[in-house]
Amino acid sequence: MELYKTVFIELRPKLKSANVFVTLAEDSFSDKKVVLNENNFKVVLNGDESFSVSFTGFKGIPDTLALLNQTAKSICFRFFTSSNGIGFKSEILQNKTLPNKYENIELLKKDVEYVIECGNCKRSLVRDGVRFQRILPLPENTESNDWFCHGHGLDESLSDLMEPKQKDLFYTHCFFLINKDLVCNVGQKNDVLVCKFCFNWLGRVSGKKSRKFWFNTVNFTNQSVTVKTEGLSDVFRTLRSMLDTCLFGGLKTILHYKTCGGQNNYLLLWILEKQLEVVLNTLKENRKLDVAKTFFKFVSDDNDEVVRKWKTDNNIDVVDVSKSMMTDVLKHLYENHRVLSNEFATSNEFLVSYLFMYDDKI
């Protein structure tokens, strides 16, 4: 008989403590008891059934269990930890940096012929195969007016420099710009671009001469090679890039997606801790990994007070995302939100969750 679904442990080495969130498989256990040992903790249910969770890389200090909270299907508590005899006086503080495998790589190559296809129906979105002579990165989250350090508003011809020519492709971690004259088989409604054949959401109008597509909505094909990305991975690449340039350990940002009907959808993300060490224990796995602890709120109302306040804050970037990026990251957030009991799952109308941005399995 399965006694629990998940055990989620937040590890805080600098505070020498751990927060534990246990989700039980059933709500029929009226009597629950937690026993903390040095190498594990044990949960006893109704006096005769129990399960244990072992510690790896840290030890618990018996008799320090505190803040015990129980509901029908959850158990939460905190305890103090020790790390192989290292104490406050001898602790070595380490600055975590992302390993090289998480650095963003260039997806496309110059002077290679590509056909750009709809990611859903595989119909071509360009008139012929195109060879890009210039493939240049763009700032990830700033307005196009800020792409140059001079010439703002002086001459309309200067703004043309920000529009890609027919052999140009400008890109960020999740989208790219190409000249509109290359594009075919694409419909337009409310500045939203859709495939004329399957009506798949593809991108947005961007400027007078350019069109914006997301890497996860199209495929780049070159003979037998297909270049494409996934929506959730693109969100993670974007957020990691923003955190790399953030002076603080946290970050506020807005992910924005516009529907074909013109409705604006906003995902407000408040990353509190960009690299929090956790332990995830289920019946299928037991592993330690880094996550980003996050407050989030999904809003479809332009007049929402929090949305208006965040949009007027110069320190908060608004990032346009694709439909799949929005749906995938929302699914990810809601799934990880469930590891917390109701008492710890909300804060000031925001939901609490975790982004597994450094997980090799995603």
C-alpha cells in the first residue's frame, strides 16, 4: 500500500535547517507521528504503518523538530541539520555558478540553407530555402528602441537598422526576427501570426519590415537535420539569462502572451531564490537538485492592479512568450505547487512553486 505521494525537503545550509513537506497518499490516517533521527526521519500512521526517508549529504539533529503542522493529507515540519561535522565557525561559503552545460548555444549557422516550417503541420513558412549571411543576437528583454546607444528618434532611417534584411536573422534565447518579405503561408490577426493551413499560433508582427517567430513554434530544416526547441526549455533559458545579469538573488518579471482574439495574458513571476537546494522523494525516485523558488500569478485582465503596478516598474521586464511557452511553464508551476500543503502554498494572492530550471530531465 502506498503511504505517501511526495516528500519535498528544502535545504538551507547557511541556516543549518531543513523544511519538510510530506504529501500522503490518502486522507484516512487520523493519527500521525514524526520521529527525527540523525540519518532519516520516520512517519508513523495510525500506530501500525510507517515509512522512512533517508538523508544524503546532511544529517538531522534529533530533538530539534519544530513547527509541526498536520492536515488530512499533509505533514510539514522543520529541523536543524549538520553537514559532516562542519559548524558555523568553519563553514566555507561557496558562490554557486551555472555549469557550462546550461550556457546558451547558437542554434543556427550562417550560409547554411534552411527551410522554415510550421512546427505543427510542417508546411513551409518561407518562399524558398534561405541562407542567412548575418545571424546576430538581440538583447533578451529590452524594447527595440534600446538596441542602440544613440540615434533614438532622430531619423526614421536609423530605425531601419533594427529591421533585418532578407539575409539577416536576429535572435534571442526564445525568438527570432526575419524580414517580412521572406514569409509566406502566414495569416495575421491583431498583430498575431498564425499558420494559414492549421491555424497554429506562430508569432507576432514586429516593426514595419520584420516578423517575430518563436523557436518552439517552427522548425528549421536542412536536408535531414531539424532544429527546434521546446517551450519550457525556452522559458528556462530566458530566465537563466535574466538571473545571470541580476545583481540580487531574486527577480521579478512578467511573461506576456497575446491570443489571436487580442486578449493579453500575463504570468507574474517573482523568483525569491534562484538556486535553492532541495530533495525530491517519491516512490519512483530520490534525488537532490537545485530549483528556483517562485511566487507566481496568472492574470488575463489588463486592468488588474498588480499587473498595472508591475508594468510601470522600470526594474521589471515584460517578456513576450509563445503560447506553448506560457502553457508549458504554467503546467510546470502548478504541478510543483502541489508539493506544498495549503498553509504554505499561497502568499498575498500569489501561489508558491518551484522552477526546475537546472534539471537534466527537462
